[in-house]
Amino acid sequence: MEATKATIDSRQAGDGLAQARAHLRAEGWCVVPAVLRPEEAAAVLERLWAAADEFRSRGRDTYMARLDPNPSNVRVFELLDIDPVFRDLIRRPIALELVRTLLGPEFLISNFTANIARPGSGSMSLHSDQALVVPEPWLEPWSINVIWCLTDVYFENGATLFIPRSHEVTRLAELGPDPAARLRPFEARAGSVIAMDGRVWHTSGANVTADADRALLFGYYSRSFLRPQVNWNAVLSPQVQNALDPELRELLGMDAVANRGVGAKLLAANVGREASATQGSVK
């Protein structure tokens, strides 16, 4: 398969985030380069390997047979509980701005995971993240992945493969008889961020290199009326929960009241108008 580059590099970015957001809305994906400096990406990668060790020490397995054909894919969960560096990345302003581009102001952090494709790793099944949690038809973007590239990402080392414009697919039947033939790789330098509409059909690529890891962090966000993939109250330790600030607690859906959304704001505004009218009628 031809490794067609799908990226906005620093020469193409122009006005940067504004162009990336426009590309995300129109094409279902974008790449924002140099969000992390090379040394920052390397430092986070080191923390990720430490997180993988911690995850295993908790009795968890970094190989998931139902997802990957062999253990050369290293998957790490519970990142937000393991290391504060991941609690910082999941709420970085640029990440949240990309999320708001598709989901608007009301969304939750649904999951935050890592997938390190080591040499010899294979490809998983074709899927869309929104189709995993929402039945068809998929008419609007209700979820988004913000992907942090901790290494260079290219076809040979297992870049995520996607079907261009598949965010326009509303039902499974619309994918056609051989959707895998249309797959293309996301390619980006270490430190870049890839944003992908939750409706985009994709899969992990196979790492056919001799010695090049491909390390990605996947921040998954969804509209606030969808149940998150992770029950954060169960995953986060009491110590971590007690240290969360109000903004992050709200983004994780851990407040006593959730799903306030636009309807609740309209209701509150209407109640306010009624109260004002009542007060105005009292002489």
C-alpha cells in the first residue's frame, strides 16, 4: 500500500490552529505539529515506559489478545491515575480547543490510553470509535480522539491507518465491500498532535521496522450525555481524586451532578427571566 502522507506540517500550517480546526471539521482529522518540543516528547515517552511497568505491577496485562495479534503492541491504561504528566496532557488548552471544534462546550474525558507498537506488531480490526459506543446512524460527531505522538509516526513503524472522509459514513453498509483498500496512514513527527473525528474508520498499522517503536497516547473525549468508557471514580485512587481541581473533576464527570448541557442552561435562563418578570410586577 502506498504510504500517502496525511499531515499539515509547519510549512503548510499557515495560521496554525485555525487551519487545523478547519481541516478537522471538513476532513475529519488534522495534524498539529510541534505541540511538544522533541525533548518534551522524549521525557513523556520515558514516563510512559515507567507507567507501563507500574501498570504491570498492579497485576494488569499490557497485551490484549482481543485487540492485537501479538504482544508486540504494548497497551497501557489508567494513565491518569499513574502519573500527573498525563493529567496535564489530557487538559492541555490546544487539545481542548480541538475537542470543542467538533463537540462544542459540553464534553467529558472518556478515556486516556497508550499504544506502543513495537517491531513485529500487527494491525487490529478496522473500526470507528464512535461506532463502538453509539448505534447507527452516525450523523454528528459525538466523540473525538486527540493523539499525542511521542515518537515519529510513519507507515513502516505502524502509523494509524484511516479511510479518508469516512467521518461522512452514517451506516456500516456505506463502507462498501473492501474498505481496507482505501486505508492511508497518518504521518507526523514526534511532539505532534493528531485529532480524529470519532466517526473516522481506522486501525493500527503493522510495525515492519527492525528497531523503531511507535508510541502514541490516545485522549478520547465524548459528548457529555454519553457514558464515558472509564468509570473514573473506580479507576482514580482517593489520593488522586482529592488532588483534582474543579475543572478537571468536571471534565472527568466526577461531580455529583452531570449532563447539565445546553438544555439545562436554557432552563436556567428561562427561570431567571421568569424570576425577573415576577419581581418586576411587584410594586
